[in-house]
Amino acid sequence: MTPAQQPVSSGSISTSSITTQDTHHSDPNNQATGVYVTVHGHFYQPPRENPYLDAIERQKSATPFHDWNERIHWECYRPNAFARVLNDQGEVVGIVNNYEYMSFNIGPTLMSWLERYDVEVYQRILEADAKSCQRLQGHGNAIAQVYNHIIMPLANERDKRTQIHWGKEDFKSRFGRDPQGMWLAETAVDYATLEALVAEGIRFIILAPSQAQRCRPFPTANDPRPEWLEVGGSQIDPTRPYRCYLRRGMGNSDIPCPYIDIFFYDGPISRDMGFSDVVYNSHHFAGRIGAAVRGDHRPAQLISVATDGETFGHHKKGTEKTLAYAFTQEFPHQGWTVTNFAHYLSLNPPTWEVELKPVTAWSCAHGVDRWQDDCGCGGEGGVWHQKWRRPLRNALNWLRDQLVEVFEEYGNQLFRDPWQARDEYIQVMRDRSPDNISRFLERHQTHKLTAAEQVDALRLLEMQRHALFMYTSCGWFFEELSRPEGTQILRYAARALELAGDVAGVQLEKGFLKRLGSAPSNVDLFKHGGEVYRQLVQTAQISFKQVAAHYAITSLFNHHKQVETRHTTLLEQKKLSHPHQKRVYCYTVNEIDYQMQRMGALTLAVGNLQLVSDITWESENLVFAVLHLGGWDFHCCIQLFTGRRDYSQLKEKLFTSLQQASAAQTILAMTQVFGTEAFNLQNMFAEERHRIMRLLSQETLTRLDQLYTQAYRDNYGVLMAFHRDELAAPQELQVAAEIALGYRCMTTLRSLEQDITEPQTCWNHIVELEAIATEAKHLRCRLNIPEGKQILEQLILRLLWRLLHDANGSFSTDIQCLERLINVSYQLNIGISLHQSQELYFSCLQTQIVPLCLTTIANQEDASQCVQLLKLGQKLAVDVSAILSQLK
């Protein structure tokens, strides 16, 4: 992890073995000339998924967004895929895909999230790399990253190899080509890491200038033994690439020597990008880069800068626009070539070699102690220590080694080569379809695996995946172990040792907790890492029973079988039971039987489920009973399925007890059958719990909305009088007005959603929205309706798409409806964003709208339709002035 607004860089090159004497020959007709500029963005978010659910749960600190990935996505990842170039009036004159011009790496865990969450942006990123390949002779902007951002010098040899291999294979599966470079987490590097990179065919990396020790030109006939220049104080010239040979002292320059090429980013400019205002203005940004250009008449030079990709839009809002204008206007105006590292390397291979300091990272002045010791980095000058870092590292290393023993002992019984299977497990991580997993197991199995052996095989591989994830760098980056980052890596550790226990029966948690007890926390509540684990990790573990309870309680609100006891015989109930399949996060729920009955205020559901993990294929056959006593009160019990006869007797007993219409009697019967363990609403996963809480509250809220509406209507004249005389309105009346108007607005918007294809009805709803906006303005009401904002944005996008792409639509009606809907959206003052509609309009401007207008002008036809289309563009803040002036 890198801190906000700070420059980072990393990458890797792998090379083949060649001699020193022939490394600097190149085709003189294919050499770089002039100034080349590369802006590298390191885009990364630490994995945030719940290890049991394979999903990110709601993060309150990211409000109003669901989680931090989503928040940063809308502030950074998407804006960079659709970066605006604006004129002086703030109108769009261009939309630039910044990924097409910047060098970038995007962490595989983040790319997986983007692929799930916003496939449009995901595709824009892939397309950007493909277009940069076309523009730069086959050299794409994207480079790979070590898979889950571990500090490579602190990893053992096997983990180094897997991290690089996973990162490389993930990259290939997405971008359709081998990566030439690789980003190293925190640019942390040592020579063993370079060896591992070379072994995987990586050609180059990107480092901070402070990581170089000394450099010299390649030997020539005139200077066969050039002297080394000491550059350990960040004095290395970053305008050229360097070659780093991995083994020296062999006494014969003709012996092939493996190497990797290295770019060092410009440190001062990169720091300015993070800490000054230079990236808020493209002219200033270009001027800052221009100041680094060497005036020594060298034929070619590269000005490269590197920083967190999140700087552009998240840490520094709006700066993706700076990049867009710089790439398309400022840099070309200066005569500079916008390139990437691989392209520049192909034109201008190294003529200098470099030696690195032994173990370094960009964000720690003490080597890599930030991720293993109390070095002071990350403390932000406060009073908190980081004495927990070394014990945490030691505890994880101990656990890793214990897991290695389990993996080798049990893996050798199932896999021909367990470690090769782990390296190739990335193929399953990218595609968890049953067919793909089956093919993977068939390739690696020692014999035809039974169903139980398949589960153990997948458990072992998942155990290793979590063992790697528990080393994600952000766990050590900050000042305290109990932060979310430290807690997250402990959750991965907990899942890994749990899986080891499932396969081998080993009990590792006690030994792990003992070692965590040596990691002192800065927070009195926790005291040490063992308590962090007990309070924040163990309490978050999830069992099959909890998944079943979640499904059971949810079924009361989702299920179509709602059977009234007094109207249904047991025979009729049996006819209603049939297999049904649903998903609960990464679990497939096969519903074997389900019955629901109601008696007065009580609702009882009984069912038989088979739960199957999509990750490990482990499964359990369970029986549940859930009683809803009304309101927030639920009583749910779970047990293993023990046979059809037992299940039938259980159902009969429970439904018979319900006939008494007594909650106490029904709960007593449930306790007699299931025992005392019970689940309630609080045991559900947060997302669904919150949804059900909203459903349960809806009736009350609707009733309150109606009461506030009545109070508002009864006192409308009084409230208007206060505002007319510019007096402070009574808070009670003002709140009533805002709630009433918000409720009325949401009711209208939901109706508009349903009637959007009916012109007259749609028109009536818009008139009602206009009336609401007028009232809200007169009464100075701020409508707090985030759901309404989303509805409006999607309705405008739908209407615009229909206008531009549906030949059967009514142009006149659609465009008038769309214009008025845009107007009222702004009048409601609810923070509407029309970016996606703007992008849709702009994408059609040159391909559809302008050609239509030019044909109209050429044929001297009625231009009213074109004028309407162009004025719609003005409403969407798109610059259409040039073509509009020709129509007038």
C-alpha cells in the first residue's frame, strides 16, 4: 500500500542471458530521438473481501458509497477512463481515456473487483492497452504487478516465484499478451527478487532513484574499464534506462550473464505530483517536466514520473483532466513523445549498467524495516510505536512454515507436484466455473480423486492462497496492528489455519495466538495481537450454519411459498415442495424442501438445504426452522440433516406446535428438536440484515411520511409566511416540509420509472416533479433522497439512449421529455450527475449527430431536428458551438 498523495514506483524486467559486449547494439534506424515523456500510475487497492464470502461488505467510513473500492472507483478509476477536456465555459470538447496514454499497473485484486463491478471501465482499460500497442509498435502501456502486493525481499523463494507467476498469468489472461514489466510492491527489491523476475521472463522494473548504489557506462573499445559513479544519494540520472547484471566476478566477459533493465523515475517531480499543486494545471505540469529536460544535446532522453494512480481524481480531485489535456495538447505542443517504458526500451536500450543497494523500498529509509520492525516509518511523528511489527511477521512466518508441512504431506497424496499446482492455481482463481476446476484437478491429480479428495485438494490450495494474502503489505504500513489493514491480514491467516485443520486435523490457532501475544498494541482495549485476533477476527468467522441461518431468515421475505395453516393440508404442503437453487455470496444453496405456515402474527418456515462452497466444493446437508415473532424478533435453529424420517417428524412436531398460536410453545418445540443454539437478525450478514431492517421499517416510515405530509399541508400557509418575511421557520415545520416533499418526489420518481415508455403519463410525472421543485425552492427545502438521484440519472440515460438509438421512437416527444427531465433534475437540487449521459452523447456526436447536421446543411433541409439535438448537447455541457453556428 502507498500513502495518499505520495509517489511510488515499481516494475520488473526479466531478461535472457546474453553477453556484456553485445547488450548495447541496436538498429540505428530504430532509435529514439528527442524528448520522451512517461507518466506512470500505480493503481492498487488492498484486498478487502471477507475471506469467507469472497465479497466486500459495507464499509461505513466510505459513506455515501458502499465501500472504499467503490468510492475510489467513482473518484478515480472511472474518471480516468472518461477524462474530460473542457473549454473556458466548462463544456466538454473531448473525452480522453487516460489509460491509453499513461503507463500503468493495476493490482490483480483491484482488476478482479473492476471486472465484477464496472465492466465498461474494465473494458476501457483493456482497450487502452490495445490502442497503446497499436500506437507504440506493439508495446502496451500496462505492466503487471506482483499478485497481492507483498514485500518481495521478505518473502521466501517459493512465495516470490508464485507472486510473480500469478501476477504474470493474471495479466496475460486479461490483456492477451505477456507483460514486459512488473510493478514491485513499494518498489521493494533485492537481488533474489531480480533473479525470480528474470526466471519468469520479466524484462524491466521501475524503481526510486534512492535505490541505486552506483552506475557506469558500458565498456567500449576506447574505455574498456569505465569507472563506477557512486549515486547512492539519489543522484542517478533518471533520463536513461539501466541494465542490472545479476552475477558478477566470473572473470570472463564472454560468459553469458542474466540481467534485468531498470528505469528510475524522476524523484523530485514525482514528489511534487503528490505534495504540491503542480498537477492541478496542465501548463504548470508540462513546465515542471520541461525543467527536467537535459540540455546536453543527447539524442534522446526519457522524463519519467511515477505516483499512485489514485492521485489523479481521488487524492487530488479533478486532476484526471490535467492528465488528459497534458497528454493530448501540452506534451505534443512541446514536441515531446508520450510513450511507455517498454516502447522507449525498444528504441533506446541501456548503454549504462547499475548496481542496486542490497535491500530497499521507496517508502522506507531503513530498507524494508517498515514491514518487519519498529523503524518509525508510518508513525506520522506520533507517540504510537510499531513494536508489534516484528512479532507479527514472526507469527505469520511460523504459520506459513506449519502450513507448508501440511501442504506437502497431504498435497503429495493428491497432486503430482503440489507447488506447481499452487503456481497454476491462478487459472482457477480467474475462473471458478465447475468445468474449469475439474479440468485443473484432472491435470494435476495423482489419481482420479474422489469427491472428498477434490474438496481436500481445493482446501489445500485455498489454504495457500490465504497464506500468501496474509502477507499483503498494507498490514504493516501504518502505526497500529488493530487498524482494518492489520485485521484483514489476520483474517486471511485465520482462514488459512482453519482450512489446514479441515484437511489435516492440525490445531494451529493456539500456537498462533501465543505468538501474536508478543505483538503489543497501542490500543488499551486490545493490549496485544492475540486480543486483536480474538475480538476482531474470531468474531467475524463464518460457519455453514450461519450461512444457512442467513438463508432461512431471508427466505421469509423472498420466498414465494406462503401457506396459511388453516387453509392447507399436509398433503397440499408436500406438493409445494420442490428443489430450488439460489446463491448466498460464494455459496450455492440447493433447496431440497421448504414449507412456510402462518398463524396470527407468527410465521414459521422449515426447510432442508444443501449448501455448497463455490470455492472449495465442501458441502453440508442442513435442516433449519425459523420463527418470525413479528417486528425485529426472529428465532432460527440449524442442525445436520439426519434422514428423511427424522426430518418429516421434525416438521410435523414444529407445525403442530404452531397450531397453538403460542410463540413460547413453538420456541420450546424448536429447542427440544434443535437444542439451545439459535440465530437471530443480528447473526445475518450485514448487507441482507440492513435490507430486512429497511423492509421491516417501511410500514412505519410510510405511516410517518403520511403524518408529516398532513402536517405540511395543514401548515403550508404558516410556513410560507415565515419564508416570505425572511424569518427563521420553526424547525418542526421545516423538517415536515422536507420529508413530505421528499416522499412525494420519491413516489413520483418510482411511478416515472414504471411509465417511462408512456409519453403522456411520463409527461404528467415530469409536471409533478416541476411542481415539487418549485415548492422546495420557495420553502428553501433540501431534499435528501440519494435513491431519487440515482433513479433520475438512470432515467435520463435511458431516454437519451432511446433518442439516439431507437429508430421506432418519437423524436419530438422524446427530446422534449428529455430536456424537461434534465431541467427538473437540476431544479430539484439533489446533486445530479449527468456524466454517463454526457459520455453517451459525446460518443454519438461525431459518428451520428455531426454527419446528420452536415447532410442537412448540404441539402438545405429543415435543420430544426439538428438544432434540437445540438441544444440537448448544450444542456449536457458538451461544446457543440461550431456545428450549431453553421445551422443558424
